[in-house]
Amino acid sequence: MPKMPTREEYNACMVPFMKGQKGKQERQHDMCVGAKICSGKVTSKDEAEKICSAPRLPKWAKQALPEELKTPTCEDRITRAKSNIEVINLKVRAGEAEEVKGAAAQVMDDIFHCLPEPAVVEMVTDAMEQFHDLSKRFYFKGEGKEVQSKLELIKEVLP
């Protein structure tokens, strides 16, 4: 097992990953890469890049995701994602989006595991973040329709 760096060694190692003019996303990515390398969890920058570039669920989705719903095969996950999208659509149409946060989290998790292409992940993340925003407040019919159209686009991408 590799030796754990001291706090001073870790801080000194992280300095190059924290400097420079960067946007929020790039800074988060660089901090993740630096943390993996400086803590000794990986041996190369390529390994750290791979880990840090993998799609991740936002905090709200992790908390809403029931453990017992996880299934192993992608076929099951995609079928479940399609079903959950239908449920979300119906609830958004009825003005009850707050009731299906768990279903939204499950859609993200299923698609992230089975279709990790950046364009798909970005589309799903955008739609689910917008849905999550709606689920926390009263929303107008037009806002609901926008989310529904994004959900339909996601369904078209699914195999």
C-alpha cells in the first residue's frame, strides 16, 4: 500500500491544480484530478482524468435514489428509464413533479451507467436539473411543457 502524503506534501502537490483562470467546471475537474494524484489513489494523470470525467449524479439525485431499485443489466436499466420518463411526464403534466424525484434520480443513474456518451449525459443532466428545479416550486404550464419536450428527446435517444 502506498504511503499517505502528509498534509504539507498534499497541499504542495495540489497548488498547480488550483492555479490559473478557469471556469467553475474546469476548476472542479482539475481539483478532482489533483486530489486523485496527490493523495496517491492513482499513479498517472490519465487514470485520474478517466475517474474524474465519469458522469456523476448530483447530490439531490444521490439522496433520492433508493438502494433497492438498482439492477445489473443495461437492458433492465433502459426499460426502467423509459418507464420512469413516462411517470415523470404524467406528474409534470398534473403539476405534481415533487412526487417523482426518486424516478428522476433513477433515470439519471440508469442512463449514466448504460449510455455514458458526453452528449447524452449533458442532455439528461440538463433535463433532470430543470425538472428538479420545477419539483421544488409551483411552475407554469409552459415550464412543464419545456421539461416534457426534453424528456421526449431523451426517450428518442434510448435504444
